[in-house]
Amino acid sequence: MTAISAKDVAELRKRTGAGMMECKKALEENGGDFEKATDWLRARGIAKSEKRAEKAASEGLVESYIHHNGKVGVLVELNCETDFVARTDDFRGLAKEVAMHVAFANPLAVSAEDVDPAVVERERNVYREQVAQEGKPEAIRAKIVEGKLKKFYSESVLLEQPWVKDDKQTVGDLVKAVSGKLGEKVVVKRFIRMQLGGAV
């Protein structure tokens, strides 16, 4: 019988979403061959066929950050698929980085889809008026307005904002990089930012 390492079991688990014991048994039954082990799990209905993007990220943690002057505070909920990943240094580090970024950059929402449609429409109307005042040709006005809206998102939406520690990548890029490293879906669920004497 082929000796199956814990690393091999973890790799098959990452690929299939099946439990550790099932992955170990599948590898043992198939002489350590990943493809055959995957098919073995699928044939038994054990392997999860859904893609990582469709997986539920229901574990995670709430991270807090209080600015050194004590006048700005942030709570961030960061989710992942398993409690195991939620306890890793990489995951906790990401949560802290996101909380610090929110304190500094004061985004309106996590993603473009989360921005209040009334706010988006108001911005779009302002940009339409600007473009009209500038006398831009009618044929290209809509494209210019969409470009301005994209810039608005990059300034106002957390995942689109340039990361405060490295503006060559967005916060969304940072989340994707950590997600890739951890091998699990990682999602910024929500945040709350409080400023002394100001609105939330």
C-alpha cells in the first residue's frame, strides 16, 4: 500500500472539497493517483463539484482597529470557508490590514454593487451635466460618464480602492492574493467606521 502524506490529503481536499478521511481513503484506494482519487470521490458523490466561487464563506472573524489618536474606529467582518483558515496568521493579518485601510480611506461600501443606487444615479447625473457643460460630442458623452463613474468607484468602494500600503494594487487584489494563498474563498462581508463627532 502506498504511503499517503498529510500534504497529499490536504491537496486532494483542496481540489475536491471532500473531508480529510475520505481524501485519505481515496488516495489509498488509488495508489496515490490524484486524478483517480478525484474520480473515485466523485463516483461516490463525496467530491464537491461546485467551484470555489460558489462555496459558502460562513466562518471568519470580526477585526477591530482604533487609530492611535483614538478618534477613528473600525470593525470589519472577514469571512472564509473554514474555522481552521480563520485562525491562521495570514487571514488575521488581512483582516487587520482591511480594518486599517477602512480607517484611512473611509469607503462608502464594500463593493460597487453595495453602493446605494440613489448615490450612483446622483453621481451619474452630475457627470452628465459636467460633460454637457464641457461641450463634449454627443456620441462620446455616455462613455465619458461611465469612465468618471469608474473613477468614483475606485475612490469610494473598498475593494476598488488602491491599498493604502501599496497603491499599485487594490484592496480587492490583496484579498484575492490571500485567498489564493490560503486556498479558500475569502470575503469582506461588511465594515463599520466611526469617527469622533462625525457620522458612521
